[in-house]
Amino acid sequence: MNKLIEDLNWRYATKSFDSSKSIDDETLNTLKEAVRLTASSYGLQPYEVFIIQDKDLRQKLKSASFNQSQITDSDYLVVFAVNTVIDEAYLDRYIKNIAETREIDVEDLSGMRNAIAGTVLQFPQDQKLNWAKQQAYIGLGNLLASAARLRVDACPMEGFDNKQYDEILNLEAKNLTSAVIATIGYRSEDDSLQNAKKVRKSNEEFFNHL
Ligand SMILES: Cc1cc2nc3c(=O)[nH]c(=O)nc-3n(C[C@H](O)[C@H](O)[C@H](O)COP(=O)(O)O)c2cc1C
């Protein structure tokens, strides 16, 4: 079996973490960089990532996550929170970033600016939020695959109360709202799920070659 498939079979949605084990700084930084490098529509990265280790804060968030033990037993809770205000000013900041990073004139980016202003910026707020969440999920996928490669365990999670998270993390004031979360750390030896066979659609059901 090749290494990539081996890594992806190694990973599983970890229910029980060994709270005595912690991720070293270099590994955490690598995971952060992998998520930061994630592709996004137009490159707009319409989300921020919160990496939460604080025990008290995680205890509060656990109550807002159906008391799932991963929230406090893992090493870090990662919250993907999407931008709720994606407007002209947001777009201008992005265009400025491209111009500075690539050392080009803002004027030379007017075509791109117009393309974004004519599409994403025109979406009704609901659609904008959905679009932003889709981008955040790509970040989540990249986190899961990267963690597997580094042999870090993770549990992706939608089982949390978005409103409570927003309140606890004071996200509204930052024009953000929680979209999806993950816990990362190291699996407990007692987590029987690590030995469970992967349940997936068959190749025939899943893939369509045309
Ligand atoms: C977006 C998303 C949300 C999920 N939410 C939860 C959750 O709240 N709690 C949980 O224990 N597992 C959650 N899972 C884990 C899935 O149940 C798990 O990934 C799926 O059953 C496939 O198993 P595997 O990841 O172990 O291969 C979630 C997975 C994804 C991708």
C-alpha cells in the first residue's frame, strides 16, 4: 500500500484522546502552515482559525458541544470561523495583499478585483456565508490529511452549537461566526474505533468514469 493511502487509513475520527500526550511546537506549526496554505475560491480565505488550548475555555465549549469528551481530552481544539462581512473593504485588503506580496500595482489587479466584486460580493448574505463555510471545510480537509501525514490524531466535528460558540469566543465582535471544528492530539490506546474497518461506498458506487 502506498504511503498516502496508508496515512489515510491510519487516521480515524478519534473519540478518545490521551490527554497526557501533547503535540510539539514544530508539528503544530507545520499543521498551521498546511491549513494556511489551503486553496480557497479566488484566494480570499474567508475564515480565521482559532487554536484553543486553554482548559477553562474548552470546558465551556464542551458544554456547547453535546459534552463530547474530545473537546477537553485532546491537545487543542481548532475552530474554523468564517468572516461575516465580505465587502468592498475586505476585497481591497486582499487586493492590497496580492499587490504587496507580488510587488505589482493595485491598478494591474483591477480585472481580478472586478471579477470578485461582480460575483462573491453580489451574493446575498446567506449565500456568502455558505460560500465562506465551503472554503473553511477545505481547510478542515487539509488539516485532517496533514495531521494524518504527521501521525497526529484528529476528530472533525459539526456537533456543536454555533450560537453558543460565537458567544463564548466573542466572534460576533470580530465579524466572524463558527463554521466547523476539529480536535487534535493523540489517540488513547483504549479507543476501540482505531481498529474498526473503514466504512465507505464501493468504487463502483462512488466513482463515475465517463
Ligand atoms: C464535517 C464533519 C463533522 C463531524 N462531526 C462529528 C462530531 O461532531 N462528533 C464526532 O464524534 N464525529 C464527527 N465526525 C466524524 C465522522 O463521523 C467520521 O469522519 C466518519 O464516520 C468517517 O469515519 P472516519 O473519519 O473514522 O474514517 C464528523 C466528520 C466530519 C467530516
